[in-house]
Amino acid sequence: MARPAIEKDKYLKAIEQLTENGARLEEITATKLQKIVGGQYSRCVSVIDEYMATIKAQAKEEETAPMPIWFKDFVGGITQIAEGTWFKIASEMRKSVDELTTSFAEKRIVLESQRKEDLQQIADLEAMVEKQDEALTKRQDEIDQLGQAKAKVEGELGATKAELKELTGRHIALEKEKSVLAADLKVGLVAIDQHQKIEFAQEQKINELEAVVIGLKGKEKELEHRSIVAETRTKELESNLAEGKILLAKTQAEKAQALKETKEVQAQAFESEKAAQLEKSNIEKTAQATISTLEKKVAVATEKSAGLTEQIQDLKRQHAEALKKKAEGQQSPNDQT
């Protein structure tokens, strides 16, 4: 009989309990979920993938807060100031992001392929274990039936032996009676002439008793034959029982080997999953460092643009003052004239 499948709600409740206790989603693995709830490893992987897809879909559906007007003006000013340096920064960012994305995509394809192979192998081993459980249960039922048949035959053999013992006792009693009658016959032969009628009657009785003894001997042989047949049947049942035990031990050994292989594959899958998470973390750290560096460059460019803006304003003030002085200088000669 196959093991009943665990309900999906139990897996989802276990995931929610882990997140409430402070665990991050990327830390919830199929191995950890299988230790908590149980069931097949492939079932745990399927539930986790479905849960992550639901979370990502909900995150995409969430609305973004509207952008304030002052922030739009600020962004517009920064965009105009940093326009000269943005193309170079954007090119470097795009190049770094493309390299990281390509590397991550290649490694992700390899890990996904390996993950699918591991999941398929685990599913095959779990199916094999279930089939061996069914075969083991069937063999155990056959052994139980053989044990019941053996007990029944042993009961019949005991009854046959008891009947044989009773008949043997009756045969011994008749043999004693025959001996007594034979002795009486010898005594009667001494006075045969006087007791011919008695002798004849005794001979008839002896003949009847001998006939009875012959019949009892025939029945005794029949009982002996039945006893031999019962013993032969018992030996056959014992031989079948021994073969059943050997087959049971072999099936149990195969089951243990299959379980061992399943654990090894699960361990490999866990290591692969752990390596993938570590690689993903390293890539995210590298990307974050690159973005941080680019943000610093943007900040420096912004500061330089602000300095250039102040210089331009100073030059404009100086130019206005020069024009004003020039106008005052032209007005003075006119006044003198």
C-alpha cells in the first residue's frame, strides 16, 4: 500500500512559521522543509517553487508611491547637470551588469539542469522504495499464511499421533487377551477328548480375535501412512518458510540500499542548492559593490556640476558688474560735455 500524500497546507503553514520566526525565504530549502513536515523531497521542492512564484507575482502587483514634484525638479536639475558624464557612467554600469547577468544566467542554467536531474533521480528512488515496501508487505503476508498452514498441519499431525497411540494401546490389550486365550487353549488341549465343544468354540473366538487384530494392523498401517504424509507436508512447509525468510531478508537489504542511495542523492542536492545560494549571494554582493561605486561616481559628478554651476553664476555676476561699470564710464564723459 502506497503512503498517503501530505496535504499542501501543511507545507505552506511550515513555511509561514519559519518566516515568522525570522527565516529569510532564500534560507528555506527543500531539505529543511522535508525534515519539518516529511513527505517526498520532490514534493517539497514543488511547493517551495510555487510559493516563491506567488510571492514574486504579489510583489509585482504592488503599486509604487507617486513621485513628489520637488523630487521631479531635483531629478531634472541633476539630469541636466550630469548629462555630460552620464553616458560614460551608464556604459560602465551596463557593461558590469551585462557581465554579471551573463555569468549568473550561465551558472543558473547549469544549476537548474543539475537540480532537475537530482529531483528526477530522487523521485525515481522514492518510487522504487514504495514498490519495495509493497513487495515486502506482500512477502510478509505470504509468510504469515505459510505459518498458519504449518500450525494447521502440526495440529492435524498431533491429532493423528494421538489416534495412533490409542489404537496401539488397543492392539496391545488384544495381544494380551490373545495370549491369555492361547494359554487357555493349551490347558483345554490336555482334556480335548472331554472338551471338544469348548475347544471348537475357543478356536472360533480366536479366529474372530485374529481377524480383529488383522483389521487393527491394517488401520495401524493406514495411520502410519497418514503420519508420514503429514510429516512430509510439514517439511515442505518448513522449506517454503525458510525460502520466504531468505527472500524477505533480500528485499529488506534492497530497501536499505535504496534508502541509502536516496539519502546520498538528497545530500548532493542539498550541497548543490547550498552552492547555488552561495554563488547567488556572491553575485549580489559584487553587483551591490559595483552599483555603490557607480553611485559614488554619480555623487562626485553631481558635486562637480554644482561647483560648475556656482562658477557660472559668479561669472554672470562679474559680467553684470563689468557691464554696469562700462555703462557708468560711458555716461561720465557725456555729463562733462
